[in-house]
Amino acid sequence: MLDIWLPIIGGLVLLIAGGEFLVRGAVQVATGLGVSPLVIGLTLVGFGTSTPELVTSVQAAMSDAPGIAYGNIVGSNIANILLIAGIAAMISPMVVASAALKRDGAVMLVVAVVFGLAAFTMPLGRMVGVIFISALATYVYLAFRQEMSSSKSDHGAVYDKSLALQETDAALAPPATPRTSFLVSALIALAGLALVVIGGRFLVDGAVSLARGFGISETVIGLTIVAVGTSMPELVTSVVAGLRKQGDVAFGNIVGSNIYNILGIGGFTALIAPGAVPTEIVSFDNLVMIGVSLALVGFAWTGLRVARWEGAVLLGGYLIYVYAIWP
């Protein structure tokens, strides 16, 4: 029993710690190269916490475990909305007054529908991966353009995800001048990358062993244990935002994460290890992801807030979902 759970827990710890070091080092390197703090925030910081999901899904796909690879992506999105948004809204209602946030919520829904249709009609090959990654690059570029020209109160999801991370861990904020030498910063980033890769390998191996040892499908393990484990950074940042009464930041953090999970992680997974999404995900979990995305956007558009009772509905929905898929 211990030989199964130890790699899973150890892998998650290495993934999250490695992701932290990777982002810190990369932010310092980018600052030393004179990159704009806004660009650093929207790219390196904004999507830094998604590194564990990225490495885990790519390694699982390369290890011929597509259930874990795509279960991690879809399960993370479902957990972000039902579990994390539910908890954050119960702590502090999510006010969604920003036009940019409403737009990004719609983008999240469209991206979920596109992923569901693509997975239903064809294996996700390299061309799909290129299209998804190109769409993500375009989205981040448009977000940068919008942040440069918008009013201070009209921030989008990518900006809010970066802000949530920086307020949770001040070391991730781009400094005015590098705190360490370029070489040290680069070594920190490389060490973080190594920890993430090793942690991802432990997590995938442990998850496969758990599935085989208990007769549970790899897809269910990917949708639950792996997905929730790799989403821990989003949980922490959204809860902190909720405690600080920054419901809009918590909402943006979740929406930004979901867009990146599909376009970025799904895109790179299809590009590096192309293959079909497991049938059980296509026929059920993708539909759940689309449904809960629609529910979150609906909550946000009606009354421009996700109230505490709506958060309780979302959290209850997650318990029902896990009960439904667990053997």
C-alpha cells in the first residue's frame, strides 16, 4: 500500500515545489533580460501553476496512459469550477463586474465545447495541438493588448490569475531589479524544471500502480486524485483571494486556469504524444465539463456575482460527480 501512495504523494510535492522554483527562477531571468513586468505576469507567472498539470499529462500520454493524461486536463477543469470555485464563493461571493472577465468566461465555455467536439470527432493529433497552442498564444496576446489599454478596474482572467499568484507568494512578483545573479536565477529555474519532471514521473507511475492494484480505471484516477492533486496551487490561490474578499480575482484565476488547461496542456499533450481521448471521457466527463462551465458562466452573468448559495451548489455538484464516476 505504501509503495503505491508514496510515489503519488511524493510526486505531487515535487511537482508543486518544482513549479514554484521554476516560476521564481524564470521571473528573475526575465527581469534580468529587461522583459516587461506585465508580460512576465501574463505569461510566466499567470500560467506558472499549470506546470504540474502540463508535465503530468505529457508524461502520462508518453507512457501510454491517455486516461491519466486527458483525465488530468478534464478533471482539473471540473475540479476548478465545482470544487475550487465552490469553496472560494462560499468564503466570499465572487463579484464579476469586469466586462473582460465576462468575456473570458465565455471564452472558457467556447474552448470547452471545441475540445469536446474535437475529442468526439477525431484523435487529437499534432495539427490539433498546433491549433490549440496557437489559439492560446493569440489569447494571451489579446489579453496583453487589453491590459495595456483598459481601465485599471477592467482586468481579464489572465491578469487576475497572475495577481492571485503574486499576492499569495510575493516572491513571484517581477522585481524592479533582479534579486539574484542571472546564473543563479537560471539554475533555480532549471532545478525547478528537474523537480517537476521527476515529480511528474513519480505521480504517473504511482497513479498507474494505484489503478492496477485496486482495479480502478486509469481514467478515474486521472479525473480525481491526479486532477485534484495537480490543481492544489489553484485551490490555495483562489481560497486566499476569497479570504481577502477578492472574488473577482478568484473567478479570473479559475477561468484563466481552465483556458490554459485545454489550449496549453491539451495542445502540448496532442503535439508531443498524439492519440485519442478515452471513450469514457468523451461520452461523459467532457459533457460534465461543458455543463459546469455553462453553469459558472450563467451564475456570473446573472446578478454579476457567484453567491455563497451558488458556491454551495457547485461544491455539492462535485461530490455528486465523484460519486458518479467512482467504482
